[in-house]
Amino acid sequence: MSPKAKNSSFQSAKDSKQDEFYTQLSDIEKELKHYKKHFKGKVVYCNCDDPRVSNFFHYFSHNFEKLGLKKLITTCYKNQELDLFSQNKSEKAIHIEYLGDKNANNMPDLEEIGIKELQGDGDFRSPESIELLKQADIVVTNPPFSLFREYVAQLMEYDKSFLIVGNQNAISYKETFNLIQENKLWQGYKCGDMAFKVPNHYEARETRYWEDEQGQKWRSLGNACWYTNLDISKRHEELILYKKYTPEEYPIYANFEAIEVGQVKDIPCDYFEAMGVPVTFLDKFNPEQFEILGSSRTLGKPMSEVAEKGSYLQGGPRFYLPMGDGTYRRLYDRIVIRRLKK
Ligand SMILES: C[S@@+](CC[C@H](N)C(=O)[O-])C[C@H]1O[C@@H](n2cnc3c(N)ncnc32)[C@H](O)[C@@H]1O
């Protein structure tokens, strides 16, 4: 193996380890309480979940009757290393089907849980996992962050309902943004700080890392989000707008014909043309009130076509505001939206 290939395979192994972030039961409960109506009579599939450690499996197996589920399917990805958090020392990946409480103790007991070995490694893209996916009505999990795009593409391909955890940065992926724009995927309730248990072999970090009294390692993300295509009441709530538009307060970008709205709360109530808003807008997005036209990443004209070299800071595609002295201010990512007339 060339040093370069060696390096890149080391890097990808290192990156893949960063996928072992285990979701807390309390985070699952807080989010899932908004979706109860969707689960009655449904087959739920958790396809990135070792049932021995997954709180998704725990939540659905313990709430099976309350939610009125038809079936719970879980597949566990075969761990490549022995020291992984899930302690799965078996070479075989497993698959579980739970059909509910049989002995009336309202608990999922071992004899009620059908554990089967998979032929393959339990990869969510494997033919076996895809066969299980086809049976499912709703897929709920926290998938590997590094495979988010592929994971969502597969859900779309098989036309599944889903509720999954991801990173807010995923919004900037072209594929995810297109789905948001087409109203095929949206943010769930919680988007922000979430803490996850991580395996023992994860290295200590200066920030967003700690060990609890039991020696369990934790990492947190400041921008963990739930993504779904299940209808939620939040999506029908109108954003209350009160500010009036003035050209002075809402300047037009130098490289796109839209006004700049620096904070979601300042969206003017009397403006019905294109406006750029921060990505945090998606948390308040109601498709009956607004439409999404695109993002600064794709809509912003290259500044080289608009302004003199040296008058602006170069970087990736962004919107720029003229400062009035011949220079331009580069802004963070913006989503371009338009109010819908009632
Ligand atoms: C972010 S962790 C979340 C684990 C669990 N779903 C939870 O929320 O606690 C993602 C999990 O996906 C597993 N995984 C990684 N690659 C996978 C693949 N190709 N197919 C299925 N699962 C995978 C990882 O081993 C890891 O346990």
C-alpha cells in the first residue's frame, strides 16, 4: 500500500470511529412525544442499532403497546474491533424482531425477542438490511454521521417515513438542502445541544468532552438536529412577524437580488419578495407561510463578476453586502425565502 493510501485508509478508519455516538433515552423520549400519532399499527425499523445498547430499541420495545406498534425490527452493524462500546465481540451482525409483550408483564423479555444472525455485516445498505427496510413503515435512528447523505438517499429511494438524528451542518449538503426545499425532509423539534455516550477508546478532547463518575466517556454536539418527513404540528405554526420593511434596514446583497434579514425574528411582515435569512430559520419553517427559493451557496453570483478585486474577502460562495465605502462584507450561509400570500 502506498503511504498516501495508507494514510487515507487510516483517516477513514479514524473517521468511521467518530460514528459511535450513542443517543440518550431522555433525548429520544423528548422528541418522540411529538410523533405518537404516527406509530399506531406501524412497523418500526432501527437499522443502525445494537439492541444491547441502543436506546432507540429500548424506547420502542418498552413503549410498544403504548404506541400500538405492529412490529419492531432492529439491526446491529457488526463491529470491526473488539473494544467498541457495544462490546459486540461476535463476528456476526444480528437482527431482532419484536412483536410485543406476550406474558403480560409489559416488558420485552429475552424469550419474546427473536434474535437472528445476519449473513452479512448488517450494513444498512446490504441486501438483507434492505429487505427489512422494505417491510418497515417508519425508520427511526441516529445513523452514522459520516454516511448521512447515503443514508437519507436510501430512505428516499425506498420512500420511507423517518425520524433520524443528524448534524445541522447536513443542511448545507446539496442533497439535503434540495430535499428541504422540496418539502421532503424537515427539522424535527430539537436542534441544538445533545450529549452522547462514546466508546472508551475515544480520545479526550479539550471541548465538548467529559467523563462521568462511572468513567463513561461523553461527547456533545452543539448542533445535533432531528430530521423527519413525518408531519408535526410545529410545521404548521405561523411565525409572528412585526417589523416593517424599510430599504435602510434591509439592504440588498451585492451578488443577488434579495434583502438581507440578519435575524429570523426581524423578517418583515410586509415584504413578499426574496430575502436571505440565517439557516436557523429552518427551525421555524412553515411551508404554508414561506417558500424556500435556494441558498447563498448556489444563488450568489461570483463576486469577481460584481466587484473589484481586493474590495471583498474571498471564500466559498456566499452573499455579500455593500458597505457603502466600496468594500463588501461577506455573510454566513443564508437561505433565500419568500413569504407566501394568503
Ligand atoms: C451515531 S451512532 C448511533 C448508534 C445508535 N443508533 C444510537 O443512536 O445510540 C451510529 C451507529 O451506526 C453504526 N454504523 C456505522 N456504519 C454503519 C453501516 N454502514 N450500517 C449500519 N450501521 C452502521 C455505528 O456502528 C454506530 O453504532
